[in-house]
Amino acid sequence: MNTPSSRLQSQWDDSKAADMSEPEKLLYRSNLLGSDKRITNYGGGNTSAKVIQPDPLTGEEAEVLWVKGSGGDVGSIKMDGFATLYMDKLRALKGKYRGVEFEDEMVGYLPHCTFNLNPRAASIDTPLHAYVPRKHVDHMHPDAIIAIAASKNSRELTAEIFGDDIGWLPWKKPGYELGLWLEKFCLENPDAKGVVLESHGLFTWADDAKACYELTLEIINKAIGFFKEKTAGMPAFGGPVHESLPADERRAVAARLMPAIRGMVSGQQHMVGNFDDSDAVLEFVNAANMRPLAALGTSCPDHFLRTKICPLVVDFDPAQNNIDAVLEGLPAQVAAYRDGYAAYYVRCKHDNSPALRDPNAVVYLVPGVGMITFAKDRATARISGEFYVNAINVMRGASAVSEYCGLPEQEAFDIEYWLLEEAKLQRMPKPKSLAGRVALVTGGAGGIGAATAARYLSEGACVMLADIDEAALASTYDSLTATFGKDVVRTVQMNVTDEAAVQAAYAYTSVEFGGVDILVSNAGIASSAPVEETSLDLWNKNMSILSTGYFLVSREAFKVMRTQGIGGSVVFVASKNGLAASPNASAYCTAKASEIHLARCLALEGAEVGIRVNVVNPDAVLRGSKIWEGEWLNQRASTYGTDKEGLEEMYRNRSMLKRNVLPEDIAEAAYFFASEQSAKSTGNIINVDAGNVQAFTR
């Protein structure tokens, strides 16, 4: 297992690299480096290569800088993720430089250096790579190196560990001036192999792609070995003062905390949560020095931008398990953090600073329990947590061998509210309509449930698929994650008639995503029998799943939504048969009618807190529907004297519009009721049945 203290192993394969071009070797090297979080964090660091290529106009040879483009991630980058720039034009930029107070304007000149009309924007770090007089450059953010860079005596530690091989430069915000500093260092120290940037990271360089990669690993391994030797047997962070709760109790506390926090931090936009109770996190949140270290904030700019000025430490005592008192005091804690953040903004702002952004914390540390992070989407919440784990590793190392130093407050502010960073934020695409929303879909492995989940996911929601069929759940999960990724989909095996199972499913959803905004109650069965042949067991089965089951999942949804206090949407997938009588289906029709009336009652109760409750009434959705398999299909076909194909055709011709109704049609109606398009609608019914006069609402 890769741990922060284990050595890095070279993954370079000469047979793979043998036939690669220099840009392809750069890509290969970048992906290898980014595949290990001990080397760099997601989106952090960058790589480059200076390559001789023919000019597309003159055909003459030109030196071209290939460098990771703005906003990319070295672990997942592709060839189109690199910016390409003429080196002679990058060198000519020095003549345009007017001094450090004007360095931001240099970013505007970078597009003029573009080679071959490459549309990939160059990053702010481009000059740092351009002006190093070596062909290959790596800039990484290894925890072991940043622990040195964030130490009070980082210069001395760098010299102690690396000698003359690796130099040191004092803190400087990334930009053009730092590129000139780096060039000056290289020219004055021609034998140096790299440099540690205070409070930032590591630069290494070589004239061969493989040599550069293996040098980067060698330097990081030296730092790992140094900390392993110096900290052996030493208690981290001053030693523990709390004991962790058992795993199931940790998740139970998180399940109560996360919806409450989510409601408090979702004022500007809905937030999604992530929970981490890994060993590294628990060691930190349980430690004597956790609070003073947390208050110092992070050091590396990449860490800081993801995790904010500092975390909020929740006043939880695992020995007393005082969760009720914590929840009562949480609004005051969150408000105090907001006030503190606003004061930080006022202290540090400049005349041209962007407006105050969301003042809520990103990271929440809970002694004995773990770490909670909230962000605009699930991936960002997870990545923010990963960055804070990086920060924990840095604080562990730095505080063990020296004194840990966070970024000075003004420097931190100048990065967070950097006009170039603001411009990047303004360029981001508009959020999708369900961004930040969390949906729980019962019957999620069936045709309608899976189609609804896909529709929600396509609009930016996170989805918990709940179903009693474990195999079908796994298959649906694989299909959805192949399209939308694993961050946004979870599954839970759940029987809607089992009260404990329903409660557990909501607790699981709260821990995985932070809460619930949308319930699609869709679990179903169907039965067909003349009333005199309808057994009590058959009657009760229909009522248990289609009436009691809908009550249980709605009741728990209401509890979570009320805790959050940010409204919500409940969508019942009922049936035309809830409005229109049907022969030989008295149990099914009665249960569906019960669903519809339950929805009306819940619409009355939910309105005061912004919870909307609406109904979609399908009819004859045969394709992909699990209830049309086996006995029900045979029974309905027998009732109408036909087979499956004939039954579908019969239903189509029976409709007023003479059209088949598909799962995607129901999903579209379920999306309408979940979205802001229906924000002023509750207690309503949409019939999606291709037209059936008997089902007209009256």
C-alpha cells in the first residue's frame, strides 16, 4: 500500500517510451507523476518539455515549449491539454516586462506566443518553465517537500537534506517575476538539479524525459526518508487527546451533522458533501495540537484555493457523543466562521478586489469522527478533502522537525482574490439546472428509475439508486457510472417496506452526498386478479409496497429536508390506474389511488418549508419495466386476450395520441417536477399516458 512514508518506485517502461516523440514522452511522464497523490495533488503542479519542431508557415525549425495548460491535471491530461508556445517569443516577453507591480499583465501577452494556433490557454506558471535552461521541467507538490517548504527554517532543512543539488527560493506568488527568479537561480547555480519554493513546492529539471521523471522521484524519496528517520516513534501533532468512535458510530454522527451543515452553507447555491474518516484524518482530528495547527491554514497555494483560509472545528466530544448539543450550537459556530471570514476579507481587500465570495467553510473537522467537506459538486468536495489530507501530511512533517507555517494572511488573500483567479472563475461554464442537488430514486434499477436517474445526472445532480434487486442495481450502476462517472452515483439495496432499511438508506445518502433534495418514489409491483381471486396476502403486498412503502420513504425524506431547511421536491411515480379503474386489478388500482392521495396530503404539509410534492402518472410503460416481467405481463395479456407484442400495440392504439410511452418520457416529467421550472407547482399530477380520457383529472 502506498503511504506517505513509503518510497516511490519508478513506473517508467522503456519499451513503451521507445517509439514516442518528445511531446508523447512528456504526456507519459506527466501521467505517471500525476498517478500518485504523494507526488502531486489533483490539478496541482505542471510539466513541460522544450521541443524542436518545424514552423507550420516557414518549415524552419523552431524551439517550442510544451507545458501543461491552464486548469489541467497532469494525471489525466491528454495531448490537447498542453499549451504550445514559441520559445523565441517567450524570451522576447522580457522586453515587455514593466516590473513586479505589472506582472499580471504579462499573462495577456502569452497568447501572442502561441505555436500552431493551439487553443489551449497557457497557465500563469508558463514563465517558470520557459526560463529554466533545461529541456524538461517538473513542478510538483509532494507532501514531503511541502512539509520542508512550510517549515519555519525551510532553507536550512533544504540544505541539510539535499546539499547543493537542490536550491531554495523564498515565498513569491506564482507569476512572471518568479519565473525570472528561477532563471537567475539556474544561471547562478548551473549544477543544481532543482529548487524548493518556500510554502509552495518543488521544481526539478533535466535534458531527458526519463531522467527528469526519475530525478523528481529521487528528490521526493530523499525527503520521505528524512521524515521517516526524524519522526520514528514520535507522536504526531502532540499526541491524541480523543479516541475515535467505532466506524458505524462515526458515520451515524456524520449522517446527522451533514444535512444540518449543508442547509446552513447552501444559501448561495446547493452544496454537496464528502466524508472522510481515514486514518490520517482521524489521527489529526483527535490530536492535542489539531486546533492551533488548523487555525494556521494551509501553505501551498493549491491547497489553500481548495480548502479556504482555515477549517471549522466542530465542537463535538466523542467521549460524551454530545451530538444533540452540537447540532443546537452549530448555527452559532457557522455564523461565527462567516463573520470571521468577512473580517478577513475587510482586513485584506484592495481597492480592485473582487466582491466577497461565499463566506462559509469548506472543511469541517470533527474530533473522533473525521472530516466533512462541502463544495458545489461531489468531485470538488472530494478533491477538497484530498487537498486537506495533503495539508495534514504537510503539518505532520513540518511540526515534527520544525515549526509549521501557513501562508501569511495577506498572501493567502492575494491568491484567493487574485484578479487572474477571478477571471478564471468567471470563464467557468454556467452550472447545470440540477447542479448541487441530491436525488434518491427508489426502484432505481428498473426502466423508469434508471431513465430518471440518467436524466437527473445529465443535469448535474448526484443520485442514490435504491432497489431491492442487488444484481439489477449493480448493472444499472455500471451503466450510469460509465457515462457520468463514479463520484455522482451510489447504490443502496433497500426494501421500501422495511422501516429500518429506509432509515439506513437516508443515513447512507447523507454521508455520501450530504443530504437529499429530491425523492423519486418509484418502487413498484403490479398484480392482476379478479376480486374474488384476490388473496389477502396479495392485497396486503400491494398496499405494503405501493402505499406504506411510499409513506416510509417520504417520511424520511421530509425529516432530512426539514433539517436542511432549503426546500425539496418529492415526485411520486403513480399510475393512470390511480385515477381510472381497471378490470381485474382492484388491489393495484386501490394502492395507486392511495399514493396519489398521500401525495396531496404531503403537499399540504411540505409547503410551509418549501417541500413540493407532485405525481407523475404513467400508463403502459412496457419497455425496461420490471413489473411487466413474468406473471403481471401474462395476467394483463390474458385479460385482454393477447401476447406481449400485442399488448404493447393494444395499449398504443388505446391511447388518444396513438403513441407508445417510454421510460424516458416518465423521466422527463420527473425532471420537470424536480427542477426550478416547476418551482411554483405542488400537489399536481402529470399524466404521461399518450392520452386516456378516463384518467383526466377532475
